[in-house]
Amino acid sequence: MISTTASSTPPLSPRVPDLPTLDLLVSVARLGSIGRAASAHGISQPSASRRIRTMERLVGVPLITRTPRGSRLTQDGTLMVEWASAVVDAARVLDSGIDALRETRDRRLKIAASLTIAEYLMPGWLVALKETNRDTAVSLAVANSAVVHELIRDEQADLGFVEGPGPVKGLRSAVVARDELVLVVAPKHRWARRQTLSPGELRETALICREEGSGTRAALAAALGSEPVAPLLELASTTAVKAAVLAGDGAAVLSSLAVADELASGRLVRVPVAEVDLGRGLRAVWRTGTRPAGPAADLLALARRRGS
């Protein structure tokens, strides 16, 4: 636990040199010359000299005596190198620890996806991801879009995929694929032979719907400009919605991905809706102030390539 009380350790003095300059000073002591130290650090000798002089002004004492034969530490410089060496060694331990954290992160990927994406797109994406990230353990949480948003906000998932109609406050997002919503009925339904349906008719019809929070339901409301009337049924899965449409006289608006097989076999019939754009973007979402990295970045890039 990090303490924030008044008795906490005070912040470092502005007299403390930055870590790269301390590392440079240690190299001068080890290699015996500013030029050789500059070469080891990949900088020019004038640049190295400027850094050393800046450090000397900062601490207020000379640290190096420069001679034609090289650079020799002053007595104060020798003491400074002793202290700096401990700091640089500790920084290397920190650097190694950060690498270990990154390796651990790269072996673990937590994803959350809304139902349509999880069922119809995610399997192919994850198989492709495994080809380049064989050692990454992937866990997938499946929920409606609203719950996916919460999982990302609560840091329970590294990357989410949703079907909602637009950006969400507090989250970054990017469209990775396109989809289309379609109105479907059973072959015996009264709309099965309709050439088109008006937006008003659809808006005033009690549909078989997914639960509130569903991206499909939100996208339909956005396309129509308002929520349709109260649903005929609210069901928790796309499979249940399709089964209810097949079994009765109800209609539903679902992803074209979810009903492709039923439309191809004639078990469901598509009813065109006039003057309404039912296309939508499928989005990846992540926390504001962060950027997908490691396997999460790989999955995001893969989804974009396959969705384009």
C-alpha cells in the first residue's frame, strides 16, 4: 500500500541529476575518458561533455579533471560515482522488473465481447491470433455491450468488442468491421411477402428483442431515431430470439451475421425496411488514456484487417 500521509518521504531535490547523466558519469569512471563513455552511450563527445558540465553546475562541485591523457575523477567525483553506481544498479533492477511485467502481460490477454461478435467473429480472430502469439493465454468474457463497457472501465478486460452505435464516454474506440441489421420473420408471418416495410411500421411493432444494454437493440433505436414500442419478448441471447421468431408470429431485427444460415435455407425471411440505414460499425473499445499493447494490439490489428 502506498502511503500519502504528511510524514511520507519528501520529493527528490532539484539538485539530483537525471539517471542517464549519472549512468554517463559512471561510464567515464569505468572507461577513463569522456570520449569512450560517449561512444558507449551512443552520443557525441561534445554532448557528453555538456551533460557532465551541466551536472557539475547542478551539484555545485567539479567532478572531473580533464587532461590530454583522458579524464580523471576529482575526490568529490569519486564519491559521486560511488553513490551514482548504486542508483544506476537499482535502475537496472527496475528495468529488468519492468521487462518481466511486460512479458507477463504478453502471456495473458483478457477480452470482453458482445454476443454476436463473440459467436460469429471472435473464434476466427482468436485462431489467427494464436498463430503469432502461441504462448498467450486468452480469456473471453461474453456479455451485452453495456456490460462489456463496464468490464473495460473496471479493468477486468484489456480490450472489448461491441456492437453499439457509437463512441462511449470515458472509453476510446475504433471501428474494426461492418455489419448490417436485418428484419427477419418466419415464412408464415404476414410480412414474409412484403416488398418493403416503412420505418413507422417497424417503430410501432412490438418486436422480439434482446435485453436492454444489447448493442443490436441500441443500434436499431439509433437507426430509427427513437426506441420502438415495448418489446413483444425480451430474451438474453440471439439464439433464443431466432428460436422465438421461428416458433411464432413475432419479428426481430438481428445481425446479418447471426441469421445468414437461416436466410440461406429459407427458415427465416428478410423483410426490407425503406429509408432506414441499418448498417453499423462493430467497435473495439479500451480505456481512455491507455493504448492496446502486446497481444491486445495484435488482436486489434487483426480484427481491422479481417473487417476491412
